[in-house]
Amino acid sequence: MGRFIYDTTGSSVDIDDRTLAHLRIVVMNKLRRSEPFMFDIEIGDGSGRRSFWIHPAVPLQFHFFGSRQPRINRAWIEELMQAASGPSGLTILPEPTEDELPDAQG
């Protein structure tokens, strides 16, 4: 289990390391392009949802508790990038199999 930290540790959310590794790639790519976006996440303990406005001016941390880098699923990255660029912003989508590329790639 890893942790996404937005600005301060008081604004953090625990996320599975594998999912967090994929989110990190999406966030890095969006911010590299100077594209702020909304990140909406359901809290794991069932206490609701949190929304974060992701912008280059706000410090972010991705804290991984596992020691091994997970294998990256390109199809999942593509789906998460599409979500981040859409009107509802980034949400954690179910991981597709690697041969399930989005229609835009097919």
C-alpha cells in the first residue's frame, strides 16, 4: 500500500502501490504538459470521496511502501490519461488486460 500526498501529509490518501505507480506516470505526463486537472478518488475506508485539483504549483509526493517497481500496463496508462483529459477528470479505473488498448489506439 502506497500513499498519494497532496501538499501536506494531512492531505494524503492510501493507494495500492501498483495503482499508485500508474497514477504517478499519468500525473507526471499531465503536469509536464502544463495541463492541470481534477483527481477524484474514493476513500478506501468507505468514508466518501476526495477531489484534488492537480496543478504544478502544489507539491505532490508518491510514497511507495513496497521495494519493487511494478510492471507497467500501457493500456491502463492510456485509459487513465483519457480520463484525466476528460470533463470528469482522473479517477481510478479498473485495470484492463494489456491487449485491451482504447479504441483510439486500435
